[in-house]
Amino acid sequence: MTTVIKQQDFIDSIYEGLQYISYYHPLDFLEALKKAYEREQNQPAKDAIAQILVNSKMCAMGHRPLCQDTGIVTAFVEIGMDVRFEGDMTVQEMVDEGTRRAYCDPDNPLRKSVLRDPAGDRVNTKDNTPAVVHISMVKGDKVTVKLASKGGGSENKSKLVMLNPSDSIVDWVLEQIPHMGAGWCPPGVIGLGIGGTMEKAAVMAKEALMDPVDIDELIKRGPKNADEKLRLELYDKINRLGIGAQGLGGLTTVVDVKIRSCPTHATSKPVALIPNCAASRHIDFTLDGSGPVNLVPPALSTWPDIDISNSKGARRVFLDNITREEINSWKVGETLLLNGTILTGRDAAHKRIADLLAAGKPLPDGVDFHGKFIYYVGPVPAVRDEVVGPAGPTTSTRMDKFVPMMLEQCGLMGMIGKADRGDEAVESIKKNKSVYLMAVGGAAYLVSKAIKKARILAFEDLGMEAIREFVVEDMPVTVAVDSEGNNIHKLGPAKWKDEIKRLNFKYID
């Protein structure tokens, strides 16, 4: 019997799904985060997970994005061979229309991050289309959609390799994880695709990340096949690296490892690794012709009650009259509460600044970095009474090559961003007696509440990449690299790799 799926029902379902996952964590992932929080023994990592959980609850209540990077849409669409669509649009066109509606929703606008002409002008499409759509025909009379929006922080740390048949997958993965840094915002999930051809492995890794977080169940019942054995081995060994939440060092780096595999050529072993961050966003739903999807909001009791208001031990600093001497007194790992004026800028803004300086031209009127801090952020558009939309930090390593220029030519005093810095950037920070502060990735809505005033100063045409001026009040950050070049993303994981051994901590009983 043929099932008729109305075009509008499909579009409405894509729209509803994308809005839903912008502000609701998958509940299985949320439960895993709660367990990670309860067992974490490294206080900075525990505090980071606390911020992620509090942010998650705030987003669920306020219906605003979990992360400022609302991603590029991926849809896996399985169409039963007894299904007929009523309408004249292709599946790609329907997904794109649902995406357009979701990202342009005036009540919860999402950040539009998709650029056309990726090797050329890189112009924003302004509606986050096109989506990446994978279509497969299956038996049956229903349509199943697996929907995700993947941000660049984690997705940009993906790895792809063609191993020799005799090479160890475990060894390769364990080699990659430390090199990924903290920009993928752990704790999260690692997805692996193994086998097929190179492009098949990548697609399987992506789809694997949509499978349920069920490592605890697997530990209890034991593995039944090679993939499950590999999942357990990697879950144990990755966590023993001690990288921890946000790369600060700690007990939990991954809450699960997901694997999909398929047959491959006798001389090949393609492997794709894609990390999923602490702002995990995906959902599955099925359409049977009875109407659009009905997504039920989770109960607020699902989230733990965590109080992060206690600023005991944090140093309150006032940036508008900060001195080099005060900055030199900050120590790596210390928690600061920032007050005063900061400027923003990320990839495109830094490139434009570099071009202006190279041409001997001045910076735009009103833009002066001397004695200032820059915050690497591309916020979500504000709604209603918001000063700014969710405004979490972006991955700082992308700005590493601009650090000497900003410190030495522009007079910048310090930087605020997400995750680690590369060795050359750290050396430049040390040389210039600067500092790098880390805000928590995956806590964008929470961070935005510390921003009391916001205005655009320059490069308005860059949209979310424009240079803004923020006035912040008690914005929490961690000193990640101090003026002596001490680096928490080196020190923390090294310490906790040893600490896990000392504690004889058991990930798998």
C-alpha cells in the first residue's frame, strides 16, 4: 500500500526538528554528561561540565541555541519504496526549505554559517542552505529522517586516512586524539567509519554519531562482535589520555565511541574519525503520512540542579583600567571574572585587519586594540530584550597565525577564546607578556548573559564576524596561557594522564 507524504508536512518536520535540536540536547547525551559531572575529580574540568549543563537547561527553558555555532545541516533521509511525495519539490529542495525556515525563524533565529563558492569568494548564503542530504531507498512505506546540525569546532577536527590492512586502528586513533587539541569541545562522542571506500567511511562516521549513547549498557552486557570490542577499547584508552573536559585535564574526554563499518577492498582499510562536541545536536523522526512530526519537549526535571553562582576563589578583574603588572600576576588555571570593555573579532575580521596593515592603511574609525582584550566570537542574532544572542567562544587556533600581528602591531593586551593555542602562538604570548583566557565552549547562552552592552564597531558586512564592542559583567574565564607561557592545555592533560594511573581509575569493570 502506498503512503502519501505531503510536501508541506516534510518541510514542517525539517523546520521543527532543526529548531528542536538547536536548544535541546539529545537526552541520552545529557544523561552521559550528568554522569561525567558526578565522577569528575579535576575541579576546572568539573566546573566546565557544570557550565555546559547549566547552559543546556537555560537553552531548554529559553528556546535559544546551545552553541553560537548552529552548524551546517546534515540530513539522512531513508525513503520507503512504497512512499510517494505529494508536491513538485525534490527531497533536497524540501530539506533546504525546512532549513531556510528554521534558520530565519524570528523567534529563534539561528546563525547562518554556510558559504557558497568555498574555494573563491566564500559568500554567505544568508539562510544556511544548502543542507547536506544523503538519500537512500529502503523497504517499507515510511520516511525516516536523521537530522543534525554540525558546527565547525568539532567537525573541523575530523580525520580521514587509508590505513594498510595490517595497521592498527587503535594506534591511529590514539595518535590523532591529542593532535585534535581541545577545539572539538570535549567531553563528546567519537564517531568512526571503517571500511567501504574513503567517502563511504566518512559518511558512516557521520551517521554513527547519531546512534544512541549506550556505552554503559555495552560495558554491562559485554561485546558481541569486533566493532563493539573496538568501541570498548577506544573508550577506555581515549579517556586514559587524561585530556578531559575542554582539554583542561580530567577523567572524561569521551562519553562514548560509535562505530559503523562495512566490507572493503582486500588491500584497503579506510578509516574516518569525526568528533561530536559537548553541544551535540541531532534527532531522528519518522513520517507515516499522518502529518508532520510531533516532537515532545523533555521535562525540565531531566536536567540536574547545579549552582554555579559561587565565585569563591575567582579573581574579579576590571579590564578598562588593567595594567601589565596585574596581567603578569595571573597564574595558569586561575578563574577570573571579567568586567569592562572587550572587542570581538575572528577569522574574517583578522584577515581584513591583516590586509589593511599590509596596505599601510589605518584600522576603521573607532577600532583601537591598544590595551584591549579581543574575544573570538561570532554571536547568534539577538531577539526581544537580548543584548546579544548566544555568544560562546570559537576555536582559537584558527587565529594563531594572527597573534604576533595583533600583539605587536595592534597593541592587543590579551585574547579570549575556546580551547588550546598552538606552540607558535604560545611563544608569541610569552614574548609579548600577553595572556590567553579560555571561556567554555558549549555554554554560549550562559556566556551571553554576562554581556550587558553590545554594538558593532566595524566590518558590519561580515555579519556575525563583524568587530563588536561588548561590555561584560563577571564573565567567567580560565587563564589558559599566562604571561610566562605556562599552558594549561599542556599541563592539565599531562597531570591527569598520570593521575588516572595513580588512582587506578576503572572505565570498564
